[in-house]
Amino acid sequence: MRFGTITVSVDGPLGIYADGFARMLAGRGYRPRSIEGQLRLLGYLSSWMHVRGLDVGDVTLEVAQRFVEARRAAGYREFVSVRPGMAPILDHLRQVGAVAPAALATPARPEPAVLGAYGAYLIQERGLATSTIANYLSVARLFVAACASEGVTLGDVGAGQVSEFVLARCRLCRSGGALGDLVVGMRSFLRYLHLAGVTQTALAGVVPTATHPLSGSPRPVSPGQAAALLGRCDRRTASGRRDFAMLTLMLRMGLRVAEVTALRLEDFDWRQGEVRACQVFCVSSAFGFS
């Protein structure tokens, strides 16, 4: 089909809806590049349906989910979710009457009821503090939302979903305390799901132990790493000479970044070979000068 300067081939059972779909997107203010992307997605869906012998009347949320799963499996990174990825296509097919509204209706999910029951359990059975309950429920809501976005019900949750969720959230945590809240909250929610009979398998034990990357004592830099680091400084430039000097102070004298950046010219006693940073260091011995 051709729409303005856009030319996209849409074969298969959805081809007859391409022109109207493009006009609908333009009417909603979509830019040409976005319209082209949506039309290509419509073409992929139409071809995928044609190969499987599906007609437009067979389009349901389940079919859409199978399609985006096939895209993910093929390595695509765009339009790999039903909502919001395929929302414009599904909305258009419903509006023109090609697909019955009931076929695209989101089924009622028991998760809100589960969250309510979980909250009551934390209050009545566990007797936890209000702040702790709020943290636990926050983690539970995030996990429920992540499952819903993947089309996975809580009853079908497995170890893979749990590990993937925890590791993904760990990357967003900025402190050890936040990581601890996440892990403890997940274990509590998963124990409840098993206790309530929502999951058949006890999954609390599969929650990985999260260790913040900045926790613990810093590891020393080896001589080889130090040499490589200094070698990266281009001493032909002013910034390279500055970086070399700062790194040398940190590596040779054990100064911290804040201590190095706080140094002023008057802190250096060139005649005595000393630099003053909280305490007096002997430059001659530290740098091997005679």
C-alpha cells in the first residue's frame, strides 16, 4: 500500500485494513516514521496469520500474545508486547468491526483480590508495622504488574519469572537497604502465595540473594591494573596530564577522590617534597624520588 510518501507491503488477511489504519494513525497525530512502523507491524502480523491459516475473525488477545512471543523468539526488540505495542492495531480492528470487542476484552484477573488478601494477612496474621506492610505490598504490586505484562498468571509463576524479576529490579536499586527490602518482600509474598494455594510450588527459596555492587571493602588495584590505568592518560594534553597527576596521587599515596580534588597549589611544598592533605605525606619516599 502507499500512504503519502510511505510505501509498505501488507499482504494476507489484514491487507484490506491497511489504508484505513494509516488514516486513523495520521488523524491521531502519528508522525510518518511512526505510521510506517505500525504499518510494517500490521504487515508482519498479517503474514504470520496467513502462514497459520488465520483470518481476521480469529484475532484475539491470545493470538496477539502468540504473535509477540514469536517476535521475541525471533530476536525483535520493538513491538514485543500486546500492550502498548499492538494497541493501535487491535483498537482499529475493533473500531471498524473486524474483530468483536469481546475477543479483545481483557479477562478479569484475580491479582487485585490476592493483593488485598495478602495485605490482610500481613496485618492480621503477621502483625507487622505499617511501614513494613507498605514496603511488602509495594514489592508485591511490582511483581504482579511484571507478570501481567508478560501474560503470566500468578498460578503459573515459576522460578524463571522470580529470578528475572528480582535481578531486573536489583539493577534499579541504589542502596543495600533497597535491595534488602526487595528480597525480603519477594520472599514474604511468595511464601504467602504458596500458603494460600495460589502457587503449587514453594518459590521463596529461589529468590536470589542480592548483594549491592558497592557493598563491602574495596578491592586493591594490582600493579598491572594501575599501570594500565595510568597508561590510558594522554599526557600530551592538559586534561591527560591532570588525570595522570590525580591518579598518581590516589595510587601512590592512597588519597581518596575527595582529598585529591580538595588539594590546592599551596598544599604542595615543593622544596620539602611534601603535600598536605589531612596529614603530611613525604613525596620523595612515596614517588621514589632521591
